[in-house]
Amino acid sequence: MNTSIKILIVAALAVTVVAAVALKKGKPVTYSSAATPTVTATAASPDTANTAAVANAKLPKLLDLGATKCIPCKMMAPILAELKKEYAGRMNVEFIDVWENEGAGKQYGVEMIPTQIFFDATGKELFRHVGFYGREDILGKWKELGVDLGGNNPVGIVRETPVAADTRPREQVCFMCDGDVNAKSRTVVKGQAEQRVLCSPHCYFIYFSSIVGADLKAEDAKVNVADWSSGNLVAAPSATYLYGMDAKGRATVRAFADKDAAIKEQQANPGNLVTWDVLRSKELATRCAFCDRAVYPEDACAVKFGTTRGYDCCTHCAMGVAARLKQNIEVEAKDGLTGELIRVKTLDGQIAALEPATTVAWFGQKKGADGKWVSAGCFKQGFFVSEDNLKKWLDARPPMTGRQITIAQALADKMKLTPEQIAKACKLGECK
């Protein structure tokens, strides 16, 4: 291969994740400039040599044709290794390097790599896919093709009923985060039929940013905050706020009906005295890149899309950015129990990399009025570096209900959402 061809190859790799293989005799490997992998619903019938290669198979077979130095092929490698180990005795998984074995590329009619071919137990080709293919998508395709691989691993932790009921009085439980309500930071939103109690002004602004088409003046008229000194409620727009910062960099907010009391508190706990309007601008400055709710960066998942870096209010919303923007993303999340760093990368709506590989997701759910399971909200979701960490986290939350899912499933659930559903994500009365 001459130098000019090598340069073209490197340049093409920078703009695509799909490699093309020229199968005509004597031609070198080239790369496609296509930005998105293509999918063929059902490939042409395998040729005689193809059939002979798999005719004696007694198990369904997944054949991946790629190359050890092809970028998307490298991403496929750990997925294939995992499937081969997990489904041993139920499915054959094979990899062929077509750069080292050009005849295989011709034999199977491969034009681009990686290509995955699905065969039934008789050796009949059922389906082929071109490009990176995630684990959950592979297993989902087998199911769609009517091939029962059987003996799947246990689904993980499922908690459909609370281990113990939450016995806290309703007025002492935050409507948004489900945390305890401190009488000195209590925030109350008056409604026509009922009032909603929140643990802090911060949770109020999360609540406010969850309202579709919120009228600022109308909402301001409904909210009261507790005076830090007395605990008595005062109209939020009339209060003075001491806006500070804790040791972790998280904002602290204390409301005062009397400005002199706020100045006195400022001497003991340094911060800035601000009005309700200034506090609102601070609290709404950082928003979730998926659902647009207010979030503190210190509490959030970091997400990178293209050259932009943003934040998400929970791990599941972080996965939703890939669906909302139709882009590949990189997520940095924290283990819900220990704070250990978890990294996730997506490629074409699938998981391309996960560190550590043992990471699992918790999907907090509750039963709606119609008896159907719905999301329990962002505060009851999380990623964990191991199932053991998830168990310990749940042990401390006996009222919690929901189920353990894979990170791939967390992404797949978001990728299935329609634009209309994404627009309603995490909005009051719309979280499903």
C-alpha cells in the first residue's frame, strides 16, 4: 500500500466509524465516507461456500467480519467476547479479520466492515447489519428474528413493593426530591386544591423549571419561604436571601423576612445578600441538557456532545441527550453510593464504551393512578459500579421501588422516545 493511500485512510477515519472493504481482486482496503452505518433488513441468500461454512452448526451463530485495526471493529471486540462467554452453548460467536483473510470478505459478500451476520441453527442467513452494533441491539435482533437463545441471566434486582413504608408525615417530605423538610428552609407552593411542600428554595426552582409554559408572575405569587430565624412563612418575592457556598461548592440559600436579620446572619456565615429576582437567575443558570430542569453542577452528571460540555440532573437524563440531540455523547456520572466515577460513550445510539464494565443502572418506578408503572422521577435513578453497590444503596431506601437495568437498556429506552415525548420529559404530570 503506497503512502498516499495510507494518508487517505487516516483522513477518512477521522470522519467516519465505518470501514469499507473493496473485494475486487488486487484492490487495497479503502474507507467509506458515509457518516452513518447502514442496515440491510435481510441480506441475499448465502452462496454455496457460505452455506457450507455454517451448515453443520447446531446453534444460532453471530458472525462478525471486521479487522483488528478498524475503529468500530475494536469497539465491537469486547461486546463479542462478552456474548461468546455469556451465551456459550446457546449461540456461536465468531470473528473473522477480513484484512488478514481477504477470501472471507468475498465469501460472505462483505463490502463494509464491521458487518455482523445472523445465522439460524441450520446455517441460513437471517439478517445482516453494517457498522457498530451494541449488545442490547444484537440480543434484541435475535428476539425479533424469533430465535430463542434461552437461559438469559437473571434480570437483576426488582422491587415492586416497598420493603418498608415511608411513615414520614406528608408535610415533612419534599415534593421534588423526597428528602426531609427542614422547618428553617421550608418552601411552600400554594395551589387551588392543595399546597406542595419543598425542602428548599433550590427544589422550588427545580419545580418551577418543570412547569410547562410557566407564567413568572403567577408562579411568584404562589410561593412562600420559611424565614430562617423564625420558621414563619413569608412571600418569597419579598424576602432577602443570604446566598453562600458550602465546602463542596454547592450553593446555600437562607431566606429572611427582615433584611437586618439577614445582615446579622451574614457576619457568622459569609455570603451575598440578594433579592428573589437575583436568586432566580442564579438558580436557573444551569439547566439539564435533556429535560431543561434547574440543576447544580455539583449534583449533576457531566455530558459532552461534540465540542460542548453540559450537565444533566440524573444519569438517565444524561442518556437522553443522545436521543434529544441525535449525537454521540460522553457521560461522566458518579456511583450513587460511593461517588466513584463512571464513564459512558455512545455511538449511533448504542453503548460504545463503559467504564467500569460492571456498571448497572437503577430505574426507579412507581405505579400510576391507572396501575401502570411510570418513572419515579430523576431523584430516584442512578448508576452504580456494581450490583453490590446498588444493593447497599437500596438497603438504605426501603420505600424505593423499581428495577435494575443495564446501561445499554437505559440508553435504548431514551432512544425510543419520540420528539413529542422528549419535549415533555420530566415536566410535571408528564414523567412516564
